[in-house]
Amino acid sequence: MIRKETLLSWPMIAFMVLFFISPLLLLAGISLRGEDGSWGLGNFAAFLSDPFARGVLTGTLALGAKVTFFVSLAALPLVMLYWHAGKLLRGLILICTLLPMLTANVVRTFAWVVLLGRNGPISQTLLGLGLTERPFSLLFSETGLIIALVQIELPLLLLPVFAVLNRADRKTLEAAEVLGAGRWRAWFSAIFPQIIPAVLAGWVLVFASATTSYVTQSVIGGARLIYLPQFVYREVGVLFQWPMAAAISILLLASTGVIMLGLTMLARHERLQGHA
Amino acid sequence: MADTGLQISNVDHSYEDKQVLHNVNFDVPDGKVVALLGPSGCGKSTILRAIAGLITPDRGRISLQGRDLTKVQVRNRKLGMVFQNFALFSHMTVAENVAYGLAHLPRQERKERVARLLELVRLTAFANRFPPSLSGGQQQRVAVARALATDPSALLMDEPFGALDRALRAELQSELVRMQDDVGITTVMVTHDQEEAQAVAGQLVVMNEGRVEQVGSPEEIYDHPASLFVNGFIGHANQQHATVTGAGRLKTAGGAEIAMNRTLNYLPGAEVIVTSRPEDLSLSLTEQPGAIAARFDRAVVMGRFLTIDATLPDGTAIKAQVLRDGGARPGKGDAIWLIPDTSRLHVFPGNNQIN
């Protein structure tokens, strides 16, 4: 039964089926194909029984978790600032948040290569302050990668939260204050619950984006820090193991998918219904 | 200064360049309900927010039981407040909402307190529900219970019935009066609805354009309005331009000569506005001395009464409410005469516009 109202969405649905759903199904199909031409879960078993590969999988998920955690940490003061800011400052914060997004991910990544390098400002400043004895490089380390990813993914968390803060209900905050709550308790019981759905949405975006950011991972992480996207690339581009690459992609999709599903379910919690 | 009740003295406040409160003064005696009444934008909510401490007035003093509140922070004022849209915490259950202000109490005492308050507002069965799943009236009762839970020294209510439909409002108003009798808490309520103010409060503070126009009981304000604004705002008031012709004598713009039964504090020749309540006019189909000539427009039956709409010769509308009798009713455009009860006419200076 085709309803008139849905007619306009049909081109998009057709496009998605043709260029997203079907390749994905194709990918799933390929992943089930063994080296000897047989069908089965052999590729998955091979991947999961290889300790190195398992390490890459858990390392990738851990990277996503760490980046999400530090993005939240970095976002909190900005969210607080945005909440207390007047109209002008809010506009300024918003522009500063959006501006980096107008630059390509590759450009931002290479900017971080300069900043994190041995002769970059971070190393030189710490050296000048006498906090370190010799220049150091944060490149090719997970610390450096996390720093870069936090900056790159930060807007994905900030933007949905800012959108909610713009129309947040201040009366509840006043009610909390009249009831004797201190500033922090009042904020966390009146405003924070309103932004939780936006925070969960932001976490989904940050996590998915951090675990799959091939460019940043490979440029800043280098050849020694391997995450799943590079692993897939190696299987395809170097080893020409298409079925294995497909299996790894499906695993990456499934593991991030499960986490995203979990966060989405959390947003549907009864306690959050008033803020949807 | 007395050490009881809530006292508002000489409060001024401005938002940016606009002064919204002009020298506001009124007292709320201990345990009494006072309603701040006025049209929207008259500053009544601003005064309530100043009492709560949500804004700091530019000048003036707010004291409660002799304690100056002006410098006390919001959270230390120990007041209860019910907000217009109730401002409940929608991620907390009804019981958690009520317990919010009781964080300092030991668990057991807190539980007992919450149970007692939920009983007071008859919501015990809803303790574990979340506010979005409750009706407007139930949410309002949660807000009241939450505000009363901390045992505040005064209760502030900002349009507490504004978000409810009409039928529910009357029910909750009498509920509030019942609860007020039980608890006996000093209460300030903001409303733009005069019926609501009269139903709940023993004392009204009528405000207009940031000024207090009159403070008094509903009877005082209805029977002896201090200004033309109060006269027109509380109940209906017919207004007519008139000129003072002698001691206690007026001539209206329409030509009616009215002899008041009292002297007026106006010099002969002064321009005044004379006002009458619809129920203080009686209808006559023949010319009478002291009667106001008008043209009949329509009559509406209101139970035992007949509400008559008529037009004065100068085009001003006039309303009269008379007891229905079996007599003939005039037709549209007929000449009628309205006889005022001169003891209940009010006279105000005429230099302001009729509105």
C-alpha cells in the first residue's frame, strides 16, 4: 500500500536501497565466503581467534570510548559557558564550534601533525617552561591521536547540546534554587536531564566517527598503531583478501552498532520521556 | 516595623531602561492569602520573583517576620514557590519531586514527610509515577506539595491555575482554600483573573503599570475603588464624562442631571468621570428625573437577571443588570432611561482618557 504522503520519500528510499542497503548485503555475502570458495563463518572465526586481530578490534572500541570520554570532559566547560553566556557570546561560541567543521578532515589532521610534532608548539612550550628535558613528539602515539580526535569530534557533541540549551526551560532551574539547591545541584537536576538525549545522540556520533576515522587514525597513529579501518584497508589493498575485509567491516559495523543501539535505548528510558 | 508577616516596602525595579516597579508597598499578614492582581505586564510577577529572590530589586526592602530578605540568596530564603507551568522535574517521580527540597533530612524522616504531603494533596497512589504521565490538575498538586514540603515560611504562587482548564480551576481553587485552612501558611498569589483572586484571597493588591493601585479586601475594592483603573478592572464599570455643577451635583455629557447623596471633593466646573456598576442601574421606559437617557440595543437573560446593553447619545456603551420581571421589553433602538443608585456611583478626576 503506497500512501500519497510518502511519495516524495521514494526517490531517497530507492537511492538508499540501491547504493547502501544492497552493497551492504553484498558485503555480508562476501564475508561468508571462504578462501577455498566454501560458505560459512570461517572468516569471522579466523579473525576472532587471532590474538592480534582481536587486539585491534578491542583497541578500536577502546579508542572510541576514550575519545568519547575526553570529548565529554572537554565539552562540559564549554556547555557551562554556553549556558551562562549572553546572546553575543553564544553566537561566538557557535561560530567557533562550526568553523573547524568547514575545513576538511584531512586538513585538520595535518594541522595536528604540525602541532603534535617534535618541533611543534606543544613540545616547544613544555621545553621552554622546563617541564621536559628534550623535545618530544606526540605523533604515532595514542595520546596524540586522542588529542587530535577529541578536537575533531568535539562539535559533534556540542552542536546537539547547544541546540537543546537554546530552548531549555529555565523555570525548573529556578524551582530547584527556590527549593534550596546549590548552583551545581540545581543545574544537574534541572538542566542536565534536558540535555541527556542530546548528549546520547552526540556520543553516538562521536563514537562512530572516532572508531572509523581512517585518515586521522593512519596519519597520526602511523603504521604501528593499527585500528580496524586500517586493518580492513590492509586486507583489501595489500593482501587482496576481500572476504576477510568484508568480515572485519561487518564486525566493526556490528560492534559500533550494538553500542549505538544501547545508547539509543538508554535515551528512551522512562525518566527521559519528558525531555524528548 | 512589625516583626510579623511579609512586608514589601518601597520596591523599585527596572529591566534595562524600563522601570517595571514603582515604589511598591504592601503587607501580607501571617497566615493570610494575598492575591496580586492586574493585567499582564503590570509587574505582579516581577514582585513575586523579587520576593523569591530570583531578581534583586533596584531599591526597597522585602522582609519576612522581621528578617530582611533583600540580601539573602534564593536558596536560603526558605520559601515555597509554585510556578505557572509547575516546573516539575520530569525525570523524577512524584515522590522524588516532593522530596527535592528535603535533601538535608535523614532518609526515614524524609520518607514520612513525603508520604504526609502526598496525602495532603491526595496523590499517594501516584507517588511512583512521572510528572509527564499526570493530568494538569495532578501536576499542579505535585507542585504545591513540593513547595510545601520544606515547611516554608511563605508560599508564592505564580498563576497557579493558569495552565488548567476552566472547570478544573474552580475545583482546585477550593482545594487550595481547604489546604490553606489546614496549613495556614502566608501566601502570595499572582493572577490576572479577578474571580480567582476573590475566590482564594482575603486581601487583594491591584496593580497597574508597575504601581500598586489599591490594597484591600475584595468588598472594599469592589465597593470603594481607589481609582478608575481599579473600578474598571474589578467587575464591569460604565463610564461617563460629566461636569460638576454644584455641591454633590453632576451633569453628564449626555445631559442627565445627577444629584449625589453626598458632597464631592471637586470644584464646580471640574471635569470628572462618573462610573456605575451594571447592577446599580434600574430600567425605566419613561423619562425620570436624574435618569440617564439611552438607546436600547439588546438584552440577554442571565438566570434571574437581564443584562441590558444600551448606547448613550454620545455613542458610549452602557450595561445594566436588572431583575427579570414580566414587563414589556423595549425593542432595538427604543429610548430607555437608566436610573442610577446615586449612593453607589463613583466619581474620578476626568483628565484621563476613558478606556
